Amino acid sequence: MLKATAREPSTVTPVLLNFEWVKVATSSFLRESVLAFRDAIRTRRSNYYPVVANVNADVREELEDLLSRRGGVLMSCVARGDEIVEAAPLGELDPKQKLTFDLVQQRRETDAGELMRDFAATDPVKSPTAWNNRLASLAMLGLVAEISQGRSKRYKPIFEGV
């Protein structure tokens, strides 16, 4: 997989790790393949965004258990053919990260300054740094896409219209 993703795309590109035919997966397999791949890709701040797709209940349970022990989160989706019909994070986000993730999904594209201005009443942060940290953390986890525009960064959902 790393060889296939060595050449960097110019736009946000989800990489679906399709588990449609996988009945059972152990924690060690998931840790050494899925999470290691996600971490390797996200560490290099790539435009690739690894996403587990079409996991059954047993694999989902194993992933959720693994993620809860590591305090991690992973993007998942349901794909039918070439269409993503559902997408959501697997694992637990803290309340501030969850709020930030939901706002990015609702707004379709945003940045720390916009969130600070628009939510000053409910989240009285004096500078955009806290919002910036939340957004950057979600991008490192592969839950939202980070778009560089000169010195500033904007964030958007990995999947459009889901």
C-alpha cells in the first residue's frame, strides 16, 4: 500500500481499505496493517486519507476495542460501488473534537478564525489557536482534510455530500 501511495495526489484522495469480504480480523492485524498504514500516511501530511470501508459487526467491534485502548479514532464508511453512502468516525472523540468535527461536516469548509468568530458565545476562546489545534488534530487522525492556502489552512470533509 505504501508503494501504491508513494506518488502524492494534488487533491484530497480517500484510500478505501475495503473489508467487504473480511469476516474476522484480529487486533494485531488491524494494528499492524490498518493503523500503521494510516499513521504512516498521515505523518507525512499526505493528501491521501485512509478509510476503512464496509466493515462487518465483528471487525467493527475489534477495531473499536483496539481504538479505545489506544485512545484513537479512525474514519470509516459504507461504500456501494463507487458511491459512499455513509461515513463516520470509529472510536471516541473528546467533546471539543466531536463539536469541531461536526462543524466541519456541516459547513463543508472552514478555518479556525471562522469557528472562533462564529462560536465565541458558546466557546469563549480568545484566539484561534484552540480551534487550530482541534482542526489540526482531526486532520492528523485523517478525519477531515487539510487544505493549505499559502500560510493559512482550511479544513473540509473527506467525503463530499455524505
